[in-house]
Amino acid sequence: MESFYTTIAILTFGLVIYLMFSMPTKKEVRALAQPEVSRRRIAALREELAARLGKTCTLNLDEVHGVVGAGALTGEIVDVDDEWVLVRVPGQKGSRLVAMRLGHVSGLEEQGD
């Protein structure tokens, strides 16, 4: 009988963990509730980035990103399209190109040269 309760406890714990990771974030809920606001924000950001092609900028990210490893991405803006921005990031072994979704960018800071 004790193994039955242990099994139920493990299954319940697993279900709680699954629900915790499958729940939408507050940002995703807002984007679903007000898609026009999100589209306008991304369009304005796209225009700002397009005006800064070839310049060094810092893109502030909504959260820590796996590829970048920080909450900000600093580099030269190479290309911008409807959904993505391409940034040349300097590194120890030379530069690398990083593509970032515009939806992940929360702000923009132009670096003084």
C-alpha cells in the first residue's frame, strides 16, 4: 500500500513540474491578448535598427539568452528583416554573426564611436 502512495506522489510531482514549464509567460499572454501592440513595437524597433545598419549598438534582451549568455548583445548591426536582426559580435577568436529575433529585443542603445 505504501508503494501505491509513493507512486501517486511521484506522478503528482511530475505533473506539477510539467504544468510549471508548459504555462505561458506573462509576455506571451500579453502578446496573445494584444497582438497589434506587439506588431507595432516590433515594427518601430525594426525601423530603429534599419536606421543604424553598420553601427555598433547594444541590444537589451528580455531575458538571458542561451547563445549570447547575457541579457545584452553588443555588436555591429549587419542586417534587419521582418523578424530577425543579424549582429556581428567581436570575440577573442574573431567576430561571429548572431541572429536574434526582434521579439526578444527589449531595447536599443547606440554606442558612441
